[in-house]
Amino acid sequence: MSTASPARRTIAVMLLVPAVVALALWAFAWPAARMAPHDLPVGVAGPAASTAPLEQRLEHRQGAFDLHRYGNEAAARQAIEDRAVYGAVVMTPEGPKVLTASAASPVVAQLLRESVAAGAPPGARVATEDVVATPAGAPRGSALASSVLPLSLAGVAAGAMVTVLGLRGIRSVVALSGAAALVGLTATGLAHSWLGVLAGGWWAEAGAFTLATLAVGAAVAGLAALLGPAGIGLGSLLVVLLGNPFSGVATAPELLPEPAGLIGRWLPPGAGGSLLRSVAYFDGNGAGGPALTLALWAALGLTAVLIGGRRRTAATALAATPPSGPGPGPAPAPAG
């Protein structure tokens, strides 16, 4: 029970709620309002003489594009499939040809088409081709982005429940891992088998869902094990209020203002969305970095859970131990 007076608790509620709302509005609205390319990886292919004007035009927007040069269209296609670039412009005798990957980011694909079309000579025909397209069940690519928040909420719920139910040590690890595995199987069954919005290997997608959920759940439970109930709030703040809007899953991390895009890559929602996109549409290309990030979150969180559980167990055992010292003396002899 709090020892603060009712007046202080009232003032705390009045100030805390607007502060949380302001933080949420800033985290969600600021990246959307300042969306622009920042070192966006884009390929350029073709003879140097024909690509030079295009390169100069793209490089004129300082810091917007990170140009990768390729000798021919085949090399540019391979780079897109490897997730080295979001798209490429191939200069052909008939005119520029835009290679996009809507599965990587529909927003970037549209941006690239519009940028090339705006710089083309009047009347010039700009050919386009979607090298890695999204499945027919998700033509706009929004289904994958919509899965990030439910996964985050599932992980937060798992971490909070483990804490509230008082699970410690190995039991906590088993509960978090089991819940994450069941979430992974359920999510894959819905997104892949029923809705058809994912097109990769079924078990690889289930593994991505599982690892993303475990990373969130372990982080929340680990913070709670070290900090107490306040750790649940801190974990929720990191994952939901910062991780989701900074993830860039709906657009691309390179379209977010810095340092939001960089932060988002290192938080579980952003890493989880990138891993799922790699295994669902790109045969696992580009999955190494996000998988390592999620594994680190999961490992650190589970380690904190084990350490916190041992501390609580030791504290409980110490409290239950009777104080040491000399025992009571012999009873006095009765007066005779």
C-alpha cells in the first residue's frame, strides 16, 4: 500500500497519463511526419556513360541514397534477392528500367518508381518490374507489418504473466519458451496456411515468430526479475511505445528519421519484422543480423530471469532461517 497521500496520488495520475500520451504521440507521429530516405540502399546498373546522369541526380540529394553500382541487370537482380538493395535502376537502350521489390517495402518501391519517372525525359517510357513481389493474399504488404504489434503484445503478456504468477528460475524459462513456441505455431498457421500472406518455408516462419516473441517475453520478464514490477512497465515502454513505431516494418528503417531507424533495428519488433520478411519472401537472405539481435535479447532476458530467481530464492531462504545465537538458559530451579 502506498504511503503517499490521496492528494499526491491524484496529482501523480493527472501528470503521468498526459506524459505517457505525449510520449506515445511523439513516438508514433514523429517518424511518420519526418519520413524521407536516409542512406537508402539502391542499385544502379548499365554502362557508365548512361548511368552517370542518373547517379548525379540521386547523389544530389545528399544522404538520401546509398548507391551500389552493378555491371548488368542480372547482378542487380541478384543484389535485390539477397536484400543488399531495395531496388535498382538499369539503363537500357530503350530507356531506364526500374527493378523493385515490393516484398522488401512497397513504400520504397513506389518511391523509386516515382523518383526515376520524375527525372526521365518528357515522353520517355520507364519500364518497371517487381523482382520480389508480395503474395497475392497481401498485395500491399501490410499484413506482415500488422503482425508486429500482436507479437509484441504476446511477448509482453508472457513476460508479465510469468512475473505476476511468481514463476522463477527454470520454470520461468520453460513457460516463456513454451508460450513463444505456441505463439509461433499459431501465428504461422494463421498468416501462412489460412491467410496466405507469407510465402516462405512454414517452419522457418514459425521459428521467426517464436524467436521474436521469446525475445520480447524474456526482456520483459528479465527486467521484472531485476527491477521488480516496474520492470514490466519499462519493458512495455521499450517494446510497444518505442519498438513498434521505430521498427520501420510498414515502410523501411531507412525512411525513418535518425536515430529512430537505427534504434528500431536493435529492438525486438524491428529485428523480428526484418527476420520474418527475410524468411517469408527472400529465402532467408539477410536473416543473420536480425536473428542474432533477437537471440541476444532472448539470452540476456533469460539470464536475468535466472539471476533474479536465484536472488529471490536466497532472500526467501534467509528470511525463513531463525536467527543464530545462544539458546535460552536452563530453567531456574523451583524454590524449595
